Amino acid sequence: MIIKSEECVSKFIDIANVYIDLGYWLSHFKISTTVVIPKPNKASYDSPKLFCPIILLNTIGKLFEKMIGECLQFHMVSNNFIHPCQLGGLKQRSTMDVEVTLTYII
């Protein structure tokens, strides 16, 4: 619902811009909670491999992080700061792009 409101989105962008300008990130957004869940149907829980840790972060902090990451990625790609051969971890670039590039090279 936050993202659907244009006013909320603009306020989030303003707040994120202030964080970037100040070079400061609130410690509230850095705190995480780890919940350890035992894997089902195990005879003994003597080994750490038999547990699944799940890390919970602040939802608003995750929203800020995603907004800033997408903005940085857009500016880096649009200003040619990323090498054209970099395909992993970028939006609108997939394994199909890698296959096409390899096929062209071969």
C-alpha cells in the first residue's frame, strides 16, 4: 500500500536522498533478528546443519535499500560505468544473454 501512494513514494525518495547526502544510515535499519528453525523429520538435532536460520530485517530499511540499489544500478548502467560484458546481477539481463554472448563468441 505504501508503494501505491505517489505521495508516500516521493517522501521515501526524499528521506533516502537525505541519507545519501549525509552519508549516514540509521542504526535501527542495521539491526536484524535471527530465528532458528529446526528442519523437520530429523532423528537428532546434534548438528548445526539440521537447523535453518532465517534473518529478519526491518521492512522499511529493506525498502530503502532496494530503492537506493535500483537507483544506483540505473545510473551506473545509463552512464556506462558497468562493462558491457557484466551480465550477472543486473536488471533485464539474464542467462539467455549469457548464452547469446557465448554463442556469438564461439
